[in-house]
Amino acid sequence: MKRIYALLLLLITLNCVSCYEEPVFKLKVFVVNQDFDVVDGADVIISVQNEQGEIVEEATVFQSSTTDNNGLASFEFDNLGFFSVQVQKTYGPDNIICGNSSVSLEENITKEITILATESNCN
């Protein structure tokens, strides 16, 4: 009888331990221009910045991607955090549009933000 209880206890313990899943932190960044048209081919950089707006090179988070035809760039992170999002698209030597925002992530939730990229945001 003790063996049955021990076996049941072992099975319950293994079942509880195997149910744990690592949390995921996802972010979708949509980029639009001043006419609210999607911007494809824009560079999107996710980073940690200090109070002066400089990228903290020692930070564990630094990711970049390019928006697809729908103006979307997707990211996945291992950690919870508060990040800076910078967007830039160059159309020619004198035609650049930019945008930026900040975002905090939540466990097992895909956060979605839209960034307006315009010429005036490049300063």
C-alpha cells in the first residue's frame, strides 16, 4: 500500500513540475507615416537607454529588426523590462523619417505599439 502512495505522490509531483512554462515577453511594433500609411523597410531598434537618451551598451537587451510590408516588426524577450523603441527609414540622402517611444512588457502578453515616423521626429 505504501508503494502505491509513493507512486501516486511521485506522479503528482512530476505532473506539477512539468506544467511550468517559462514566461514569454513579446512586442509588436507597427510603423506609420504622417498620412497613417504603413512604413515598410524601416529599421526598428529596441534598447535600454540612460537618462541622457544614450544606449546602455552593457544592457542585456538590444534587438533590431526591419518592418515587413505591413509595417510590422516583431520581437521576443527573455526578461521583463522597460525599453526604448527607435524607428528610422531613409528614402534618400535628404529624406529621413524617424520616431521613438518607450514600452514596458508584460508576462505572456503580446504588447502592440504604433509609432508615428515623420521628418520632424529625427531631431
